[in-house]
Amino acid sequence: MNTVTAYARRIRRQIASRYYRISIKQRILFSFIVLITLSISAMGTFSYWIAAQEIEDNAYAGSRETVSKTAQLLDSRLNDVALSVQSLMLSDAYRKMMLDVFSHDVSNYYVHLSDLQYVLSQATFNQPIIENVLIVTPIGDFYSTTQIRVQDHSFYDSELYGLSKGKPGGYWAKGHYDRLFTGSQRVVSFVIRGIYEYPYTPISNVFIVVNIRESRIDELLNKGGQQAGWDYYLVSGEGEAVVESRWPFKGRFPWKPMLPGAGTAAGSKDYNYSYGGKEYLVNYTGLAASPDWIISGMQSRDQLLGKLQRVQRITLYVMAVFLLATWLITNQLTSVLLKPLFKLQRLMRRVEENQLSVVYESRYEDEVAQVGYQFNRMMSEIKVLIADVKAKEEDKRYAEIRALTAQMEPHFLYNTLNTIYCKSVMGENDDVNEMILSLSQMFQIGLSGGKDLIPLEDELSHMQQYFAIQQKCYEGLFEYTVTVEDEVLLSCLLPKIILQPVVENSIQHGFSDRTAGGRIDITVSREQELLHISITDNGRGLDAARVKQGMVRAPQSKKGYALFNIRHRLALYYGAEARMDVGGEPYKGSRTDLWIPSREER
């Protein structure tokens, strides 16, 4: 008991937790729908119960009437067959045949056989359900010549003859295979002793056998029954099949214990039974033409109570319509009431998408509007804070760029001044003058009036002055070329002192084991919206994978710092828009590629 209580409490807590997590609109919808559902369900159930009782009573009465009408139809057809046999026995041809039977005169057999053809044809014409008629006499059998008689099978040796001994007034035999005529069809037989003139005394050794095809009886039984969902079966008082066409049962009728005995089936009765996992209504009534036979009707309760099911569906449809209407009305009502809150919610989502210029406006002065005004004040303060943070970050970025740019100058300056000093001591004053002039021009371009971005033309001029100084320092060591695809590109802006460190790497490291024959090629082109600068040399090469790894993190020593510096400055200026790539193999030269957004000077 304690376990069940604890489990119930846990379920209740879970439901409450979920209820608290849903929105106000959903809670209102849920409350209205539960209330309307309970009201409509109670009213619908009560109405359905009243209608169900009435419809069920009418359905059972209708089913009994249907079975009774089917029995009347079959009785009528069977009685018509019996009347046709009596008409046959009143014919002149039959009377002449019976005279010869009494006198045991077989000389006129074929004459009588021919005379009886019209009478037999008339019987089958009047009653189409008759398959064939056989008149059995001691002087021979008489039948329609359109039928083929089985000569080696005598009626007197058949089961029909044995049954006729106990029923001198005639009887109906249940379905069997026809052994008297070819084809072996399943037939229902009517057997009666032949009579002769007044007082129409039956003759013990003359019989008339009328065969009706079993399928014809089945058609009469189920004529119109399939549309109503009925299946009719003709059974004996012992529950055995009289007509086996469409007989679905294995053995006897499954409800045989409820059937009346032979000769007691005067009224119609009905019972409810289960069979094959379904509920059925079984009605039965006896036949007047054959008291031992019973017509049983079998119908699924689902089909019988179809109207009740329609009432049930209509009730469910009405409930569904009302629930849908409730949902629509409640949805509109809650939308109107919660519209200011939803508006504030949408503004907050826009803030999540970095749209900080949103402002809440409302004609109302309720509690939600007051929250919206507080939201506006909060957004104003946030924008002020963000502006302060951006300004500080911009100053920090600018300072870092200046620091990185400044780091590129001292190393080159020390080497250049040292070379100028050496040449001055050696008396090479012309070279000293040229180097000082180039160095002055380099400083002028490098300072660039305090600008961080300079035109490509100035950057290339800065690099050419650097080449001039290096060629004085390392006479005959290298040559260089500068190729610009389009002069328009010379006005594109890029960070200053971005190319000189790459060229310096080629001279200082690439040509460290040379005294002559070095070559540096610089090409400038446009790739889509990017400025592509490529610097190649034929120096000693490099390990590209190792160099790329060193570009990601600042090296611990000064070696390899130039490439890291360039890559870091490009990231600060352009973010992911700019990129840098290094390639080459040992002793096969190196290549450095820069892709910079092409922004022209204004």
C-alpha cells in the first residue's frame, strides 16, 4: 500500500512539474478544454445510453422479422415444388403409366417415357429451382431425356429409399451428392410415394424424386441477406448442415444446444453468442414445409447495431467540433489578453539576435506595459555599457597593432646602421649616402603620418627601399622583381610593414648559404574580392608544416616571430576575411601567399 501511495505521489509531482512549465496560454487552453470535455462527455454519454436502448430493441425486432420472412420465402418455394409434384401426378400421361405399373406391362415403357417429357418439362418450367425429376417404378425409371441417368445406381439401393420407409407421407432429404444423374452435384431432394386416382392411395413401390440444386436453396436463403450483413444457414434439429454451401463451421452448428428439437420449432428465437472473437446475434425459426429443418440467421452485432455506432460516431464528432470551437475561441481570447506579453517576448528574442535598438511601445498602462518600460530602461543602460566596452576594446586592439608593428622595426634598423657604420669606416661614402637616403625614405613611409593602413603603392615603395639597402649590404647576392597585375590595385589599402618581414626572411634565412644567384619574385593580383600577394624565392626552402605550426602560437625565441606577427596583425585587422599560407620544401625555395580584402583608398 505504501509503495502504491509513493508511486501516486511521484506521478502527481511529475504532472504538476510539467503543468508549471507550460505557458499561461496553454494553461488557459487546457483548463477550458478539460471543463468543456467533461460537460460534453457527460451529456453525450447520457444521450447515447438512451438512444442505444431504443436502437438495440428495434434492431433485435427487425432481425427476428427478417429471419421469419426468409423462412416464409423458403417455405413458399418448397411448397410450390410439392404442388408441382401433385400436378404431375394428376396428368394423363402419369395416369397411363400407372395403369401399366399395376398390370406390370413394360411394352409401352418408351411410349410413356415420351409422353411424360412434356409433363416433366412443365414442372421444371413452372419451378426453375428444380434441377431434375425422377419417377421410380417397378417397370422402369421415367425422367427428362435432357438429363443423363446413371444406370448402375438404383434408387431402391440408395439412402433415399431407406429413409422413405419411415416417412410414407413424403419428406425432404438434406443436401447430398446426386447419384441418380450424372454430374454428382450437391442437391436437396424431395421424395414422395406415387399415388393413383381416388382415393389417391400411395403406391408402395412407386416414388417421385425431385432434386433441387443446393446452391439454389442457398441463394434463396441469402437473397438480400448479404446487404444487411446476414448469413443464413439451413440446419437440422441436430445442428447438422442441410445445405453445405458456404458452411463456415467445422462439424455441427456451434450453437446446437440452444436449437429446439425436431417438430418443436414453431416460433422464432434469438440469442447472443461469441464466435471467432466476435459477438453475433443468432436467430432461428422452424420451416413448415419440413418440420425437421430450421433456418438460422447469423449477424455480427457490430453490423446489426450499425445505427447505434453511427450515433456513437456522431456524438464523438459533436464533441470534437465543440472542442475545436473551444480551442479556437480560447486561443483568440488568450491571444488578445496576452498580446502585450507576446510583444515583449518577441523584443527579447530580437535582443538575443543582437538587435539592441528595439523599443517597447504600448497603448496600455497595465502591469505588462510597466514591465515593458522597465525593459526599455534596461536596454538603454546595456547600450551605454556595450559602447564603453567597444571603445575600450578598440583602444586595446589599436595599441596591440601598434606594438606588433613597432616590433618589426628595431631588428632591421640595428643591422642597417651597423652596415652603414662598416661602409663609412671603409670609406664607401657613396653607398653610405644611398643607404641613408633609402633608410630615410623607409622611415617616412613607415611612419605614414600615424596611419596603420597605407596604399599598396606605398608598401611596395617601402619594400623597394628595403631591397636597395639590402643590395648594398649583400652586393650581388640576389635580384628581385615586382609584378602588379592591374595598376588599380596600387590604391588598395593594407597594413604597413606587412611585406618587408617576409622579404627579410628570404634574404636572411633563404640565402644564408649563398653568395650570389638569389632571386625574389613578388606578384600582386586580384582574386574575387581579395588582394592576392605572392612572394617566392629560390633559397634553401623550409619545412612548411613546422613553420605553419609556429605561426599559430607566438614562438619562445625571435626565430620565426616575423610570420607570426604578420598573421596576428591580419587577424586583428580583418578577422577571418584575411588569410596567410606558407609553402615550400627544403632546398627547393619557399612561397608566402597573403589574401587581404581589397579596400581602396578614398
